[in-house]
Amino acid sequence: MLQDPVRSEELVVGDVVSAGDGFVGRTPWQLFWRRFKRDRVALAGGIIIICLIAIAILAPLIAKLVGHGPNELFDSATNEFGLPIGPSSKFWFGADRPGRDVFVRTIYGARTSLTVAFVATGLATLIGVTLGVVAGYFKGVTDTIISRFIDMILSLPLLLFALGISAACSISKTGCLAGLIRPGLRLVVSVIALFTWPYIARIVRGQVLSLREREFIEASRSMGAGGLRIMRAEILPNLAAPIIVYTTLIIPSNILFEAALSFLGVGIPQTTPSWGRMLADASNSQLFTYAWWMMLFPGLFLLMTTLAFNLVGDGLRDALDPRTGGDI
Amino acid sequence: MERYRRSLGLLCLGSILLVVAAACTKSTGGGGGNTTSAAPTKGGTYRSATSSFGFVGAFDPVGEYTAVGFEYYQMLLRTLLNYKGVAGADGLTPQPDLATDLGQVSSDGLTYTYHLKSGIKFGPPVNRDITSQDIKYAFERIDSKPLVAQYGFYYDGVIEGMAAHDGPPKDISGIETPDPQTIVFHLTTPTSDFPARLSLAATAPVPQEVAKCFTKPAGGYGNDIISSGPYMIQGADNVDISSCKSIKPMSGYDPTAHLILVRNPNWDQSTDTLRKAYVDGLNMSIDSNVDDIFNKISQGSLDGSFYEIPPPTVLQKYATSSSLKQYMHIDPQNTTYYITMNLIVPPFDDVHVRKAVNWIIDKAAIQKAWGGPATGTIAGHIMPPSMAALGPDYNPYGTPGDHGDLAKAQAEMKQSKYDPGHTGKCTDPVCSNVILLNRNISPWTDAEPSIVADLAKIGINVEARELESGAAYQTIDSVKDGSQIGIAMNPRWGADYGDPNTFAQPLFSSQAIIPVGTSNYSLVGLTQEQATKFGVTYPSGGVPSADSQINACLPKTGADRQTCFQDFDKYLMEQVVPWVPMFWANQVTITSPTVTAWSFDQFSGFIALQNIAVSNKVAP
């Protein structure tokens, strides 16, 4: 991570400090960006992610262009035995058993995965950073409580819990907590956020523990700054880099977590396309031995997405850490 | 650079995994076999596999209430009356089994007397003659609540002195055993389908000296069933019944692995006109991979399937091949698959809404999702063709191509109080968040999108909830406020025996409504008192009842009874409208060329294990 802590005032991109002849100083962010640009693979990952976001946003438009909705059923897409047709001029990625367009559903599946990626992970980050900073800064009893809490959640069997909660909240009409927890994307996002914030909290807490001993924090304190101000203005900015990196690296496992939950049939109703659910439908009675397209396309997209986030996360980490090799 | 190698590595791994996945997919080899027109061969084993036994009563005959359980019992147990194990109406007509004839009925219809054939013995390790007292003991077990009988309602209140009680089996005043070969039943009221109730496995003779050891937990006797039929559970002869403590489960039955039946040495073919018992035994193993089961059948390592619906790829393979077609056996069961609507949950408490739903559902799409016409006939009314057959012409909500009719559905919806603006769609807020209950396995999940889309056409926006089969049933069979589901597509109902009342009382009578475990999911006939007692809201408009119609039919016999129940079906479809019947199921069984004699057991709705023959020479 950043070796030399910087003060918040210096984090302005574009500040070029000229000092004498020939030397061009650059802000840490500019340095980071140059390093990141050099990493071709990470850039490729970044472009893939941008494309995916574009596809997700434009999904309804694409569906309109193709002429098939994500939940529209086509009798012509299945034969008399209910078996779907493969990739054709009308159905680019083929159809599935109820007769839906796999291409359109794959595009819409990007929405689900990206929602999980950004919303669930965002929530996890929010909770994790808050609790991590509080634990690391205040130490003592607060730290102990929060740390034990983190340990507890980290030791829970994720999948079993998620399955249990989803199953228990599926039975009644209102779900759990008076309608707050109902099967669907909301439940999946909540479960994922609830179980992954400890990772971030732990890392943040470790960073804060070392940061708070620095001289500039002492200086702030001696100038009369309260705990909250120090956390907000001094500590948080220095955490920006690790937060960004670890958040990006957690996204792939969250996406796969949602895919796993959907694969196991808990959480998202069929009307919200999800790559995990599409993979499950394909493996029902080994349908993919006949309808290979039902498995190939969602699988490929899932692979591409997680790979892209992994590459970008790796690239971010390398670019933000001046210690790892490579020239500027 | 190191990073490139890492990414390359990731890419390679990904592609390798894809390739491995593709390579691991088995290709189903088509196998053309020799046509088998040979005479039935004796011996060999029927080797089959199933994804799970699916027992609801742990295989103890007193409470096992599944059709698959009933079919296994056709090999293991004998009852006073039983069936020939053939297809069609002939397979639903009770025949004497342990009894010498169909019994004598008194003129007032209240006393039934049966004489037992002589020389029928229990299998090892009991090895003694079966007596009327053993049959009576089976009835005593039914009334012992700790043993959890599941169809006691066929006997409680019907046979004098029979009522469920806490505590161990005790004497029943209405069943007399004047001598070991005679049994007399005293009824409280004439019940013309009573003889058929004596064909159910819970009434098969049970040796008290063994069963008395199984009081807790319920179902324990299922591990040590003593045979009265042509076959016994493998390992039965090794069980030590000298004391309760010494009894160990028979090795041939492992609920998670297999059920192996071998010949019962004490079975005398001359006393049994109903069972051919060609095979030397049955080997039913558990294989959770359904596709694997059908692969093995086409390769010949299994002789045939059991209850699993063949996946559509298998259906297509066999139906389109002239050489394989003969190995696909399609027989109608006595089963209706249906969508049930709860009469007390808005908007389904309005008959116009229920009728609109009947008009809009695309039944042809549902049939396709199941695998096409081989899997069943689209249902136009409630009772399947084998029961009080109204015939395919009676289809009050029939639509062109069975695709549903939007205009008719809208016309019906416009008359509903939930469509005050007469738009043809439900506009009441209560329609915006209805839960549709479903099973979480194929093909139910494949039929779901069609039903969801159909309901949306008339303004009912459902959120589908998919649950495991048992959990889905438990959700709709309990009558508790707050957990009432408005509409569910998971249930199917099969007749317990060949009388149309099996499609009436348990499904639509108010006395069938119990707080937990009811089969009257629609709550037809729910009374105000029941609603208060069970804690559910009684709708202001009341709940339609079918009690008087059912009670009018019960005392009738013969052709009158048939006509009465046909009218009852019409009354349900036109006035009460509790269901949308989807289709009447066929059982599709795939066999391999090793099966030399095939028979379908209409009673259970599956292959007649007691009457098939195989050419393999394998020991069980």
C-alpha cells in the first residue's frame, strides 16, 4: 500500500508541480494512473467491465432491437418434446426449455451480476469500512467487540446460512422481518453484504491500527481535532487505495456467490435472469448434453466477468503499491 | 512479466475447465435391441434405480401413503382383497387375495364377513400361518396415534369402535375374529367402497410379536417388514426376533442406498392368483442422477425405470426411433396434476377470478414443459379418465389448441369485484403481490414461466416461490392465518383405489379440513366455526361447499354412483371452481430388451413389479 501517507490536501489530480528544470512532479494519483495504463491485461479487464456495464444499462434497448423480451415465451422455440432450439438467426444464443431467448436473458443476467457486484459489495464496503475504522481507531473494548463479531461471522458457513435464511424466508407470504427479507435480488444482496463485510473490516482495521500511530495523526490530535474529524479527514483518505483494491477483488467472489445461490435455487425468481440460475437450468437432467448453448453462454459471460474484475483488481493493487517492481 | 503469466494461467485454467466439462458430458448411446416376443422367462432380477424413495411414512405399511410405496408392497404384502396388476379398469377391480372370495355383506350393508385361504404363512423369520388376528392387529396399529397412520380416515368412524387414540394398539370392538380363518367387520354406516379399502397396505396382516417392538419412533417397523407376499426383504431370514432388543434392521433395505427383495420361501403360488412372480427378486438402488439411470437402461445394466419421468431428451430418443419405441411404455395413471386456488385468499375468493384463471392458462405449454403428449393428456375436468369418466368432451374451459383464451378470461374478470373498472384485468392492489407456490425441480420449474405470464395477462402479478416437494406440500396443507398461499401449482392427486370418492371426500369435503396435513388445499366447504377454530379469516362472501353433493353420492352404488360423481365433477368445475386441472398424467416407463413380460399396475400407477419377467440371470 501507499508507503508514504499523504495529506488530504494533496490529493488533487492534475496538480503538476514544477521544480527546477526538467523535473515534473506528479501526484500519487497520476502516478497510479500511469502505472495502471501500462498494465495491458488490467486495461483489457477494465474495458470488459465497461462494456458489461454498457450492456447492462442498454439491456432493454438491446432486447427491443432483437424483438424478444427476457421473459417472453416462444412456442416456436421448442419442439414437440419441449426441447429448445439451438443458436439460429432468430435466437442467437438459442432458447431454453420454457422457450425464452437465451441471448436476451444472458444480457439481462449482466444486470443481476453487476447489481450484486456494485450494490452488495458497496454495502459490504460501507459497513466494513465504518466498523473497521472504529475498531482500529478506538481500540480497547470497542475493538474487542467488533473483532470478535468479525471472527464470528467469518467462521459461519456462508452457503448453508444463506440457504437457510432464503428457505426460511420463502415460506410465508411476507417473508421475514415483516417483509424486509423476501426471496429475490434484495435478499441475495443483503445476505452477500452481511457475510462479506468482515473481510474489508479486518483489512481496514489493520491499516488503521498502524496509521493511528503516525506523527501526523498525533499532530492533528494536538491541534485539537476530535476523533471523528481525524477518522474522516486524516485516516479515510489514506485508506482509499486499499479499500478500492480489496473491494474490486471481493467483487468476483460475490458474483460467484450470487451465482451459487441462484444455482442452488434460492433467492431470485425466474423472472429476473441470473447466470447462476441459467447454469442450473442447463444442468437439470443433464439438459446441457443436448442444449449445450444453455450452459456455454452464461458460463462464458460469468467467466469473463469474474476474470475481468480479478485482472482489474490485480492491476489496481500493483499500480497503487509503489513497492512492487516496474518502472514509472 | 509475472502478471501476464498469471493472467494467462487463469485463462488457460478457464478453458481447461470448459473442455473438461464438455468431455465429461456423457453422450447417450442409442441402443437398438432385439424385439422380445419370447415367453416370460422365470428367474433373474429386475434391476432398477430411483433418485430417491420419497417415502413419507418410513416404509412402515401403517403410514406409508405413497403410490411408489404401494407398488413395492405388491411384492411384499398381501391383503384381504387386492388387484391383478394389469392396466385399465380390470386393474382397479378388487379381487380376493387373502380372502377366499369377495366376502359376504349383510343385507343392511353393515356387516362384511371374509374367510381366509388356508396355508398362507408369514415369511422368515416368523414362518407361521397368517390368521385373522394378524389382520385385526394391522387395524389396531392404524388407530395408535404414535404410529402415525396417514389414511386412517378410511376406517375411523366407518368401522365400529375405530377412532385414533394416543397410546399403543388396543382392541377394536367392531372387528371380530371368531376363528383364525374368519374376520368380520361391523360398520357404522353403509359404505359401498368398503371392500376397496381392504386392499390398502395398512390393512395387510402384521405379526404382533415383531411389530410390538416398534413403538418409537413412528415408522420403525419399516426396517423389518415381515412378508406375506411372494417376496421378502433380503436378510429377513437373518433377523433375530427372539427379543425386541435383538431385532436389527433387515440388510436388504437401506433408505439411502437400496431396496433388495428376494423370494419368500413360504409363499405358495397355488394360493395366489394375482401375482405371477416371475423374477427371483428386485434390486432397486438409489441414483440421484436421473440421466444416469436412463443411460444405464439403454446400455443394459439396468432393466428398466420406475417412477421417474424420463427427461425430454430420453423421450425424444425413444419416441423417434422405430427400434426403440417398443421399450417405451406409456400408460395412463389415475392422477391429475393441477393448480389449486385458495377460496379464502383474495383475489381467489371471487369465483369470477377463478373462472378467469381457468380460461387463461395455456395448458398446451404446460404439457410441452413436461415433455409433450407422451407424458399425459390435457385435463378438461377434475377426475382422471379412469375415475367416473366424464370423457374428453366435457371441457367447460376448453380453448382452441388448449392455449388459453384471453377474450373469455377478460370477459369473466370484468364481472369480478376486483376489476371495478371492467378492464378485463385485476386492478385491485391485492393482485399486485400474489404468491405462486411451486416445486423447485424440473419440469415444474419449466412450466412456471408460462403460468406466471398467463396470470399477468389478467392482471394477477405473481411472485413465484420454489420449494422442495415435501416443503411445498407442507406449506399448503396447513390451515393457519398468515401462511395461506393463494395459488399453487405443485400438487398432483392420485386415486388411492378405483372409486371416484377418492377424488371427492379427501379433496373437497369440509371434514377433510384439519389444521395440519389436509388435502383440501382449496378449503372447499370451510365453515365459519372451522375458520374461527383454526384462526383464519372467513371471507365475507362465504365459502362454497361440496358436502351435500358428496354425501348424496356416498350411499349410491354401481352406475348411479358413477353418474352422481360425474355430476359432482361438473358442479366443481362450474360452480365451485377450486382448481385449474392441468393434465392427467401418463406413467412413462423405459425398459431394456431384457424385460420379456411387461405389465402395468393400474392400482399404483407404475410398472407391475409382481408380474414382469426378465431374461437376465442375475441374482438379486
